[in-house]
Amino acid sequence: MHSSTILAAALAVIAVAADSRGGHAVFRSTDGGRTWSRSDRGLPGDSRINAFESFGESIFAGTDTGIFVSGDRGVGWRRSGASTAADRISSFAVLGTSIFAGVAGSGGPTAQPSPG
């Protein structure tokens, strides 16, 4: 697996890998990276993941089509109401009780943690 983005948090280890056809997939490990399982249920098909961040009990994924959040340690994902499908999320930053998303070419929306 050629991972381009890895989030290691107490919640889980999440990695994004590109396949030989240029596709993208998210994988998850709960045993420190010894074993991996595909974990992209709810993410848009073949969407590039540009950033991950953990915040509280949630994991955020910044994609080319907005912000997705998981409240179950990366098993399933849902679109966050803090972005639109037109937002290309390039980064996250946590400040106090807020998480901020960097949107390519502009400012960024603020997302509050929410259950998955």
C-alpha cells in the first residue's frame, strides 16, 4: 500500500492509498497498523482525500468534494454540513473547541464535532 496520507490517533490509524489505476481508497487499522481493512463507506467514490484530522470522538476527512466526518472510528463516513460539494478541502487546523478547514483558493468553513 502506497499511503499518501496517514492519521494516527487514539481512535484508529487511517490511511489513504492510491491504486495502480489512480483510484483512491481509505483503509483503517485498530491494531497499530498490523492489519488493515477498507473503510470508505459513505465517502464519494474515488474521491481524493487531501487531509485528515481527529477532533474529540470524530475523524474528519477533507476531500476534493467537501468535508466528511466519522463518529465511529473511521468505519463509516457522512458529509458534514460545514461544506459543499464544490469545496476542495486542503487542510484542517484545530483551535480550542473549533476545527477549521482550509479550502483551496479561499478561506474556509468552520466545522464543529458531531456524532457520526
